[in-house]
Amino acid sequence: MKYEHKSIEQKWQKAWEDNGIFHAEENSKKPKFYTLIEFPYPSGQGLHVGHPRSYTALDIIARKKRMQGYNVLYPIGWDAFGLPTENFAIKNHVHPKEVTKKNVARFKSQLQSLGLSFDWSREINTTDPKYYKWTQWIFLQLFKNGLAYKKEMAVNWCTSCKCVLANEEVVNGGCERCGSEVVRKVKSQWMLKITAYADRLIKDLDLVDYPERVKAQQKNWIGRSTGAEVDFTTTTGDTLTVYTTRPDTLFGATYMVISPEHPLIEKLSSVIKNMDEIRAYQEAASKKSDFERTEVAKDKTGVKIDGVEAINPVNNRQIPIFISDYVLVSYGTGAIMAVPAHDTRDWDFAKKFDLPIIEVVKGGEDVQKAAFTDCATGILVNSDYLDGLSVDDAKKKIIEKLEETGKGHAKVNFKLRDWVFSRQRYWGEPIPIVHCPCCGAVPLDESELPLELPNVESYEPTDNGESPLATMTDWVNTKCPKCGADAKRETDTMPQWAGSSWYFLRYMDPHNDNALASPEALKYWSPVDWYNGGMEHTTLHLLYSRFWHKFLYDIKVVPTPEPYAKRTSHGMILGEDGGKMSKSRGNVVNPDEIVDTYGADTMRTFEMFIGDFENAAPWSSSSIKGCRRFIERFMGLTDIMTEDNNIRPALESAFHKTIKKVGEDVENLKFNTAIAALMSLINDIYATNSITRKELEIFTKLMSLFAPHAAEEVWSVKNLGKGFVSVSEFPTYDESKCVENTVEIAVQVNGKIRDKIVVPVDIDQQGAVSLAKQSEKVNSFLDGKNIVKEIYVKGKLVNIVAK
RNA sequence: GCCGGUAUGGCGAAAUAGGCAGACGCAAGGGACUUAAAAUCCCUCGGAGUAAAAUCCGUACCGGUUCGAAUCCGUACCGGUUCGAGUCCGGUUACCGGCACCA
């Protein structure tokens, strides 16, 4: 049979869609299976060869589950709010809505050309007011529950996007999206209190099946640490509270450091003698970007505060206070007690400013030469009632003492900060809040949702840091929903992460106007059974959506504490040169060209065959030919089919083994070896020059996971079964038929292979060894030696140990 | 610096409760078919070695355990915990990812 991929692929894509065979069933009695991929951002560049790697992988899972009798939900939609669209709109003077529409159409046709078994009847779009009505609704619930609040604070400001960024969006001091410089800017911002969920976001990782690296990264990002807050009094009678993870070293505190922004400085400005010097330091620190501030500086800087000192609560020793930018205002209390003997940063600082270093934990080298930071082995010294204790015991004891005397208490801290939720841009969900001069921030009534984006003249971001919406006075000016007074709408919009934080719920019931999804649909489909996506979203989307879902669980909207039961992650497809695909490198592969030249089936098979799914893999324009040949050979089977409706005995175990292997490998994301097994089997089939009807039926079903169009064609041309092979019953195997009658085993002498023999599969040790000894080759190595030991490993080898 | 991961032919990679290293595919070389090329089919394909064999070497490094190690161990060097350490804690090289002055 001639293989014309273009006509075949178009034909079957249309047939699948016309018959709706991939639509998830409503009110089904079948067990459900919800497979999910991260819905794409429809960029102007169109689909990238990286997208199909994830989509094809879960498509294969979805297809297999469908064939195994599950009611499968494999949905698709568009995460369409965002800056590139807006920037394109500004440049070309088109409405972002139009840009989005065009990009979605392009993406949709590209995706459909790949033969992915999405349920297109559930397509969603985050920019659709019917969709973002519910994004806004969730925001209102967060607001009503005190988890959304507005706060004046220093934020990350992208100088190019003219917009604030969340901490998660700042990469190496630059904007995650455009790479431009990020500076600190004080602005009033909407914040979401993700920190209220910090503990549960760590703890509930135990409930889900995620790769270890994902769990580790999330834990690392949340950064839980346990320690104590300790109150120091100052010579002015004020209280200076510090956070420390090493309260056991309190006796070794020889100075204190507060961050340049610490409020105590203003409060004591009249007492401080060197205020000019301090002001100059503050000024210099504020000019540094966040990146420079947090970069591990080799050289510590700081200024000693003149005129006020602190008193160590455990020994009443008077110690100096410094300001230094190595202490961050945003972590802990913005102040530390410095224990140079047991903290490398404090040690560096102490050396530079010639401050005393007092050893309070014994067990390391000379603390005058380097800080000793090992908690596991140290023993407390020079610490009064803590002397002789281990670090752990000393921590417990000192915290007890502090709590007794009211000088401190145990404290847990997180690196995680609240989520900066405002963006000063047009193309995002409007925040449904009205600012009233009397009532403050007032939420819109839920019946007013969706609060739609107005049409504006210009989407250009403003230099004064306000959203383009602020210029729309008839939209901005409104009445307070509470008291009716003249009031103004919030003009900031939500970040792109808002719409994607709950989209998987909408798929369960995408056309519902009364709720984000019906309780019945949520109950039936939750949680997502298998979610595949990129590692780059681990501390962004994946964390945000877990947070929202936990909140929705708390207010009894969703039935499960975690949104995704299982998460897997694919590796990147690299350019042929081994580097990341990018326009500037000129190594970008266009999927349209691949589909055009080789067909979607080849593209799919190749992306699955390319290597370990979880690792990065370079594209190869020559290797893909092997996959094309494989599919041609598959199509060619139709020319050698016989009407025999059995599996031939010679191939029986090969078929059963392949069914088993393909099924298991697919579940374990080992697509490459599953395809290799099918290639091996087809080689065995061609060696016999024929294939039976029954054999072709099974082979076609297995192939339909990877090359669904070609499989449908073979299925229908040879009339192998009713309907579509894509929804036929997945073949089963018989474990007992997976084994051959005879097997070739290796014969070793002293661990070196000397011969290979064919033996019955169930032969015992004695039989195998005596057969092995009949080999001349083996005997030549045994000559003149005594046999010490004979080893037989069933189905593998015989090893004769001789001396 | 900390956390996680990886290391196998010319290339993408297989094989780990220890058991035939390199499945499957690409590339390459030879042959068949063809006026020729492409396509297809057959053969070879880790390295050294040989006329062909034999044989030796080979899974980042070094060292071990074992009849047998890509797979297990680190006992190499030193120290600690312990009545008692091969067993618990603390090493080397290269690359990738994450975090990084988080007290």
C-alpha cells in the first residue's frame, strides 16, 4: 500500500471530529481518567516542536486509557492573556482581542494537524469574559476571606514591560519574559496571601505523586526554617527583635545587624550620632537593584550605629548595632544577632570590622580562622547553662528559657513571600474592586461579574506606573457598591498566572454559567489523574494553582485538597546543535514543515522515540527518517496479509511480550523502548514474509497509540474491525504465553563468556550444566582444572568456576 | 556554597532485586536492483589485534566486594560516634537544572 500521509491524515482527522469519538462522556458509568497538559499561550510564532512532546505523550496515555474502557477527559484551551500579545497589539495598532483570535486559530489548526485526541467541545479561553468571570469570582472569594489585600511596598519593576513582577518572575535579576533589568519601586499593590498556605503546600506534597525533583524544588522555594525570635533591648529602651535558626548560639552574639530599611533607624534618628553616614549608606543601598543586593558579595559593607547599643538578654552584655545590606528587610524581622564564630556571613563581617569572635560551640577548627557551622557534632561551651549540650538540645533549652522569661519564642519562617498580584497592563483580567473614599476597597457584587475589559484608545503602558485602564475615565469613574458615593475602579489587572491557576476545573464543566463548574462535575472528574508539564513552572504555575485549589477546597468549592494526583515532566527538545532552540541561534525547527514533509504520524513517533522522555533531547533531521521508514513498513504489512485469523505459533510469544511491553512502557513514560519493541516485532514479521489478519489487528491497535492516522487507514482498508481503531479494545496478553519454549543462554568459565547454548526454558541446573559441559569451547577452558563451583541462573547463563 | 540530577559506540540511546554491554534507530562502509540516481532489499559496524581466528581492552576517575559489576560498596587518605564500624557521619572530576547574604 502506498503511503500518502497528507490525504490519510486529513481524512481521519475529519472523521474523528465529525464523529466526536474523543469527547468525554457526560453521566458515564465508566471509570474516569483525566489527562492534562499545560494549555498553551497562543503566541504569534505559532507552535514549537517542543509543544508536541508533552501533548503527544499524554495523547498516547489518553488513547490507551480510552481503549481500556475509561471515560477519558483530554481537554485543550488557551492561556491567552499576556504581554507578547499586548506588545504586538501596541506595535501594530490592533486590538489584543483580534491578535489573540488570529493566534488561536493558527495554533488550533497546527494542533489539529498532529492528530491529538483532544476533546475540542470543551475548548476554553482565559480571555473569554465567560471564563474570566470565574477568575474574578475566585479573586472576590480570596478578598472576602482576607487572602487578597492591597499594600504599599517595594516591588520588582520591569523597566521594559513597565509592569511589576512577582518574585517568581524575576530570574537572575532580570524579567523572566523579556530579560530586561528589574528595579525596586515602591507601589501600592494587590497581594495574595500564599504564605498562609506555606506549611500545607509543603506538607501535602506527601499526598501526591510528583517527581522528587519537583517536590524538592517546591520545598526549596517555600524555604521553611525553624528557629526563634529573640527580643534584645537597646540602651534607648527600645526592643529589637531578631529571628535566628541558631538560638543555641545566643551567648556568642557579639554584635547585631539591621537592614538599611529597618524602622528603628528613623525612630532613633535623634539619638544616633552618625546619622549622615547612615543616610548615605541607606541611599547607596536603595540604589542597588534587587539583584545586586542579593548577589553573594565577597565583600561585606556596613556602618556602625553610633549612640545606641543593644543588650544581649541572656548575659546582659552590651553589643554594637550595625546596618548592612546583607540583612534583608523582607525576611524574618529585618534584623539579626550576629554570631561570627558560627555563621560564615557574620564571620566575614566581623573580620572586616574587627569584631570579637566568641566560640560557643566546640568541635570545629579554630573559630578565629573560619566559622564552625556544623550543627550535628558540636557541643556547647562558654554558654552558662547550655554548656555540654548538643546543638539540638541547646536549641530546645534556650527556647524554653526565652519563653519563660518573655524574651522570645519559637518561630517558623518561610522564604516564600506573598504573591504580587497587580499588573499595570491592559491585557489581563480587571480586578473587580472599587475604591471608595469612605468605604475603602469594596468588592463588586458577584452579580456584576464579569467586569469586562473596556475598549481603550491606547494599550501603551504608562511611564507613571499606572495601567492604561486609568486613562478610561468613564470606565474608571463609578459608584461605590456599598454607599453609592462617587468612586473609582481598580485599574490594575491580574497577572497571566491567574487564569491558569484554575483552568483544569473549568474543563470539567466548561459551559456552566452558574458556577465555575457544577459540584457533580467536580466530584466526578477531580482530581486530575495525570498532569504533564515543564519544569520551568514548578515554582510558578504549579505552586500558584495548588494554592488556589487549596483555598477553593477550604471554602468547599472543590472536593479534593490537591488538584493533581500525578505530575510528570518532559525534557526540552533542543536544536540540532544541542543548544536551546531560539531564533537567534537559528536552530528552530518548524513543526508545520515536519508534518508537511513526513506527516504527523512520523513527527509523533519520532518525538516519542527521540530519547528518555524526562531528559532534554536534541532534534535530529536524519534520525526522523528512521521513524518514517517504520511507518511505511507498517503500512506495507497490508500487502502481505493472509486471511488466517490466528497468531502463528512462531510469533505467539513475541506478540504477547510486545503487548505487555508496550502497555507497561507507555505507563512509565518509556515511549522510546515501546516503539523499539514494535520495531523489533515488525522486523520479526517481515522475516516471515507474511502477517495474519489476527496479527495485523493486534499490531494496528498498538500502532494506533503512536501513529493513529496510519493505523486507522490500515484498520479500515483491511477491514480489521468495527468502527475506529482509536476506540477499539486494547489488546490483552497472556503472561504464560510471554515465554518461549527454548532460550539461548551464555556459558561462562570463571565469569568469562566462552560459548552460547540453546536450552529448554525450564531446564534445571544439572541439565543446563551438563549441556554446557558438552561444548568443546567450554571444555578447552576447563582442561586440567578442578571444577570448584557450578552456577546456573535460569534463562540467563551457566557459569563454571574452575581452578 | 546548598539541594536535585546526569556521565555507556561516530550519534540518539537500551540493559540496573548483580547475570550475554551496546536492543531499537541514525550515520558510515560493502553488495544486489537500476543506463544512472533516489527509493528498496541483503551484509558489516565499540576499540586494538589477525589472512581468518585466538586473544586483550572497554559503561567519568581511582579503589574494593563477587564465580560474575554499567548496576553494589568507598574499606583510597584522615577523623568522629560506638564496647564493637566494611556497615552510621564527613571525599574526587566534568556537565545540566534549581536555590542562593533567607540569619
